[in-house]
Amino acid sequence: MVEKISKNVHKISLSGEYNEVALLSDLHWDNPKCDRVLLKKHLDYCLKNEIPVVITGDLFCLMQGRGDKRSNKSDILPEHNNFKYLDSIIETAVEWFTPYVSVLNVISYGNHETSIIKWQETDILQRFVDLLNMTTGGNVQVGGYGGWIVYEVVIRTNVKVSFKHKYFHGSGGGGIVTKGAINLTRALETYEGFDLFSMGHIHENSCRNDSREILYMHADTTEIRLKQIHHCITGTYKEEYGDGSKGWHIERGAPPKPLGGRILMISVKRENEKLIKCLDSKGFPI
């Protein structure tokens, strides 16, 4: 269950000592290069296993509208090649994502959605979510370009543990050598108090763990503890390398990119009568 706290802060309620949440980004769903077969496999997996889904930016591509300098006729699907290009994307997306509305929790903005707000003066993401919820009776929430999600885990009656997730769609192009590692280190200097940081945008797929010393003070307890922080970069579903022969992706010297999102693994362990929070992530098993 997802609850809106403020415009870019949401709470997702979970229960039990182990839970999974799917973190996706950069679907570029309306682009012909989106691997919808893989995307459907992953969403079907979430639906079957009742895994909440969070999408942090660039659900849509939206680059083929009138006056868009990025437009390319080869990058538009037949069903969107009409006089109401943006409207048709919303309508067909609602139909396609309707089977998954029960697991869709938060969908946030990427640069492709905010670009349409800037140049076309319409909020495609909000319109999509509003129509999806109205059509299905769903409770999908819209996040920000950056924001927070609190995973509140009920272990047993009156025992709750919270995990704070700071998400940011991303910025920059991503280094061909560092593959976004610098962005993760930068997050440690920019944000505070998070257990998990995730970003997309650069179409990489990886994770790492960091540890920080903190002074814990509560009631009569004063301890030096180590806080574990998990970082992950969520991959794309847009396969634009192809055979490497031509195209914008090839001409700028970009390599093939890993496809797919990540599954966040949230667990709470008991050690010496203490509850220990653990976070990690993995690729989809299919």
C-alpha cells in the first residue's frame, strides 16, 4: 500500500522480515527500441509475486512531437503516428499498463517528461497516472524528479522498522569508465539520512554498498554504530545499440547498455535481541 506524504515524499507499507521492491527507470515505453517483451516479463514477475513497483523517471520517450528537434520518423510507433501524438501515447499506455496497476506504486519524472512540460506545456506523466487511476480505480502516485520513499515494515504488532529511499532520476551523461560511480559518491555529500540511494538516466545497471560511522543516542543508550548504505543505478529497457552500424547512440561512441531494472531486497534480522536492517539489490531472475 502506498501513501502520499507530500508532493515528492511517499510511504510504502510492507510486512514481514523480508520484502522485495522492484526499482525501474528509463523504460522509454513509447520508443520502438523499448524491449517490451523483457519489460512485460519483469512486470509479470512482479505481478505474480506481488512485488511493489517504483518507476523513477523516463517512463516515456516523447520525442516525436511537432517542433521537437530530436524527432526522427523511425522512432515513432504506428499507433502514435497521428494528429494527436501525445494523447495517443497516454491512451495506449493506460491500456498497456492496466494489468499491472495493482503493483504500480510510485512513478516519478525523468528529463523526458519534464522536457514536455517545458516545451509543450502539458504534464504527460500526471495525465497518464490520473487516467490510469480513474479507469482502473488504482492508487498509483506521482513522485518528483527527485524525492523520498519510506518503506515502513511491520515486523509484528507495534514493532515497525523504516527504510529511507532517496531517489533522483539523474543528471549528466555517465562516464564510459566510471559508469555512474561518481554520481553515487556525490549523493553521500548531497543527501543525509538515507538508507538507499537510487538513480537512473545514464542507462547503466549496478549497485554498491557503503558504510558510515554514526553516534546513536536513544533513551539510556549511547553507542557508536556503523550505518550501512546501499546505492543502485537502475538500467534501461531501451536497446539502442543494435548492430552498432549507425544512429545517435553509435555516433557519440556509447557502448551497449545493460537492460532491465533491479529488485531491492529489504530484510530485518534479529541479532542479540536487536533488529538489524539490511538492504541489497539484484537483477531480475528472468
